[in-house]
Amino acid sequence: MFPFSLYAIAGILTGVHLYLLLGLTAYAPAANLLEWIALAGSLCLLAAAGISLFKPRAAARVALIACLLIWTFYAPATVKTLQTKVLRHRVVTEHSVPGEH
Amino acid sequence: MHVAPETIYSVLTYLSLLFLVLATAYAALVSFSSRPDGETASWTFPGPGKGSLRKAVGVAGIALAVGLASWIAFALRGSSRPASRFLIPEGYIGWVKVEFGVSGAPPLPVEGGKCVVRFSPSGFLKTSTPEQSMGGRDSYYYYSDSGTHALADRTSGAASLIWGQFHSQDFGSSGKHTYEQFFVGTEQQFKEQVNPTNQAEGNAARGGAVNK
């Protein structure tokens, strides 16, 4: 049951997360193709959870492919987020905002 | 108990990454490892589950998945704020900032379902309206005596005149202060503001001072 739980939880969490991100693209320049690829990966991960109840080894291979699909979005997004946090820190510390109290 | 949408979203992001790492590691371990001869089922090489158990776990898992997804989506969507209409003095280039929840300051007027945030010539505004982040498609305008005209926002990509929008807060002697701020100007001007190296390079390229 461990693989089922792990794949299912990971698939649900990433799926909901990506779904919400895609919902927010109304406020962004454009939807990212990688988000759709990763969302497909989340669905594959859920499928792997189901397969794991019958063929655990085959499910692991499906899950691995699914995870790689999901990482195509999460890996660059994580790097970009870290870069943005560094940039934002610079903004807060180095810039004087007009009218600041 | 009210949980801020940002908190839910942050927790969701970190949990997603955590479980993605775990699932990747586990799937890779099982996929690339060979099962030792004679070894019984273990957590790394599990056998197929029992029939009744498989059905029970499958049904419970699907119900849990649907319930969790619905709850999170409902929680985040239900708490979105109305969109804002930001009015910026004509020709203003630089950072603008609005401070929320200031007692004694006027509330933000609502026109056509949008909060109207009208900045003073200094680019600053105080309002008693509490901050409501997440959601809503904001719009940005320059205003002058002759009227208003729309500014290109993030939907315009590199042509946008709105950059670096973020929320912040600090805790002073007078309590908690929450802000929303963003930069009005071209991408190049924004980069010059946040990176002094770029600013120096930009000045050198133009052979003059920063155009503000």
C-alpha cells in the first residue's frame, strides 16, 4: 500500500497545485506549455497509483516517467523562484520607495 | 478558523515538492533495483495487494483525492479579492506603494466592482481598507486632468509597464503594516532600479543620466 499512497498523494498535490497555477494564468502573460506537460504527469502518477495495486514494478516505471514529466515544470520553476527571492531581497533592501513613512 | 489563501498555497507548494521528491526517489529505486532471489515482499519491492484491500484502498483513495482537490480549489477560489483599478499620475515612473488598514485614512472606493486605488503624485496611498491579496484581474491607468489611459500590464509581456508587484508587511510600534507595491516603467527601467550594475551599464550605454 506504500507505493499506492505515495504516488496518489504526490499526484493529487502536484495536480491541484498545477491546476491552480493554470487557473492563475488569466493574470499572467500566457499559460506555460510545461505546466500542461506536468499536469499530464500528475495524471500519470495517479494512474501509477492504481497500477501499483496490481503490478508494483510496472507502476514504479510509470511513476518514474510521470515524475520526470512533472519535474520538467518544477525544476525550472524552483530555480526561478529562488532567483526571484534573491532579487526581491535586493529590491527591499536597496531601493527607497517614494513617500515611505 | 480563517486560513489565508497565501498560506494554503505555500503549504501546497512545499508539500507538492516534498512528495514529488519522495515519489521520484522511490520510483527510481524500485525501477532500477533488481529484486534479490527468494526475497519476500517488502516496502521496496511490494507484492500486489489483496483483492478486498485493493478495492477498499482504491475507493478510499479516489474519494479522498476528489474531496481534497475540491476543498483546496474551493478554499482558494472562494477567498479571491475583487480586482483593483490602479490610477497612477500621468508620466509617473518609479515605485508606487499602497498601505492598507491605516486607521483614519479613507477606504478604497469601489466602482464597477473594482477597488479604485488612486495614487498621489508622490506614488503613495494610505487606506483604511484591509489588504486582500490573491485573485482579481487588476488594471492600470495613467490619470491626468484630461482623463485616463490604460497602461500595458503583465499580459503584454516585455512591453509591460508594470513590474515587480508584491505584497509586504512590517511590524512597528504602531502595529502591523501591510503594503502592496509595484514598479511603473519599462522593463529596462525596472532592471536599472533593482540592479545597480544594470543601471550603470544602462547609463553608460545612453551616455547620460537615468531617464526618470
